[in-house]
Amino acid sequence: MNMISSPEIIDEIFRYDVPLQRYTSFRTGGAAEIFVEPGNTSELKKVLQFCRDEQKKVFILGKGTNLLVNDSGVKGVVIHLGGVDFKEIEINGRHVLSGAGVGLAKLIRKSALSGLEGLEGLVGIPGTVGGAVMMNAGGKYGDISDTIDSLTTMTFDGKITKHSRDDVEFAYRGCNLSGQIVVNVEFTLKESKIEVVLEKMDEIYKEKKEKQPLSTFNAGSIFKNTQHFKAAELIERAGLKGQKVGGAVVSEKHANFIVNTGNATSADILELIKIIKETIKKKYNVSLEQEIQIW
Ligand SMILES: Cc1cc2nc3c(=O)[nH]c(=O)nc-3n(C[C@H](O)[C@H](O)[C@H](O)COP(=O)(O)OP(=O)(O)OC[C@H]3O[C@@H](n4cnc5c(N)ncnc54)[C@H](O)[C@@H]3O)c2cc1C
């Protein structure tokens, strides 16, 4: 069903009323009014032109691993950088150019197998390169911004800009690129030995697996740590591990993770988030801020 007039190329790649559950790691949420996977920047530009002409709201989707989509779905155009041009990796000496749609895991592994170190600290983070940049993903072994040299974005009005690392303000789980789409990222890494990098990756992954419920439906840490407290510690101290709403439960393994046990709705997860926030505020007078994005 296509009730919107759109240029031919756009018509071919538009899909309507697409369930977003399978595009998020929580496996919950409603449908996208329009879902599109542009193959390259020129198609992306046309999609954005269409959104402006039709006054459609734009949503950029990576792997949906830091995202909760409301059960009522998303009114507007969800753009998924799944096309081939956004999935390329080029390695030239110590310089790695990655499309924003590349899976972080693939980039880390390919760099390691090229004898390059610097990204291995991000192992186990399941997003795309674009999503990782927007969230400045990372942890105790460093953040993605540590190895970025430059990145290219497209604004919602189609303007392409290459930014050097120093032009972008990266913060704890965020950066100042909102309103822009990351299309590719350049990293400068260090030369190393393949076995050394692979070994580090194994160690970090093992550590992560021990502490986090990696093989469940979740979206990583729900809340940011505060300046003085770790969110997980506060939630655990408040006795909220195992707290349930419908099919959503606070993980027993890591208190800052909410797990969809199979039949959770996004409303269940939102209600659980509300309970956690209220409890922590009441018990410790601390206001937790969400790390996950909510559509
Ligand atoms: C098991 C598990 C473990 C995790 N561990 C960690 C961890 O250790 N550290 C950590 O930081 N995070 C962690 N996360 C959270 C998540 O993986 C990261 O935030 C990741 O970088 C999100 O990438 P994504 O592609 O899935 O982004 P999405 O969830 O799809 O999107 C996140 C945000 O980025 C925007 N976005 C996505 N792609 C682009 C783009 N190309 N251009 C512009 N905006 C874009 C979206 O609009 C949205 O606002 C974990 C998640 C899970 C499920």
C-alpha cells in the first residue's frame, strides 16, 4: 500500500508498516510507518528530500541495541543504513575507514586480523559503527571516540560534512551530532600482533559475559552512571534485582539491565524503568538518567 507520492527510486525502496521488533535487541515495540534502507548517500539524500517535502519525521536506526520503541510504533520514516555502501570497511596501513552501517563486532575483528589494536576494548558492544559514534559507546577499556580520526555526516537537509575528531564534542554516552546522520568514520589504530589483539579481545569478552546477560533480549545499560554512583550498584542496593513488570525483569546478573523474558511489551519495560527511577529517587535522592533512547 503506497498512498504517498514519491520519486520512483524512493518508491522502490520504501516499505510500509514494518514491525520494528526484529530490528531491536529488546524485541519489543510497534511498527514504522515507513521503513527504508538506502543503498548509498545519493539515495539517502533523496529519502531526506522526501521527508522534508512530506514533512515526515526522521528516525535513524542502527542495530537497535540501545533503543526502546513504543508499542504504538513510529510515525515517520525510519532510515536503516543497511545498504552496501554503508557496510564497507577499507583498511590502509593504520587507517581504517568504516561505513556507519557496519557492525562494530565485524570492524573490531577485521582490524584485529589486520594486526591493528585500539578497538578491542569495545568488544561485546553489539551496535553499528554509526550508533556507537552517536552514543560514544564504550566502557572501562575506553570509548569509541578515543580512536576516531574524522567522520562524515549528512544533515537532514542533505549536506555532507567531514568533521575532524576535534570538531566533535564527545561526552559520556553521547556527542553533539544530533540532527545529523553519521555515514562513515575514520579511525587511526596502532600496529600490533594479531595474536595479542585477539587474546585481549577474548579476555575482555569473557569478563563482559561474566557480568552481563549477553544472550538475552535487552538493550544494555538502561541508565547512565551518575558522577558519584554506578546505576547498577544503586539499583542492586535498593533490592530491585528480579523486580518484574509483565515479561520485563531487572536482570539478576546485572542490575542496570532489563531483560525481556520473551513476552514483554515496551509498556512493561517503561513501567519498570519508572519504578526503578522512583525507587532510587525516594531511597537515595538520586535522579537516574536514561542511557537508552526511546522512540
Ligand atoms: C548486551 C548489550 C551490551 C551493551 N554493552 C554496551 C557497552 O558496554 N557500552 C556501551 O556504550 N553500550 C553498550 N550497549 C548499548 C549499545 O550496544 C550501544 O549504545 C551501541 O553503540 C548502539 O548502536 P546501535 O547501532 O544499536 O544504535 P541504535 O540503538 O540503533 O541507535 C542508538 C541511537 O543512535 C542513533 N543512530 C544510530 N545510527 C546512527 C547513525 N548512523 N547516524 C546518526 N544516528 C544514529 C539512533 O537514532 C539512536 O538515537 C550494549 C547493548 C547490549 C544489548
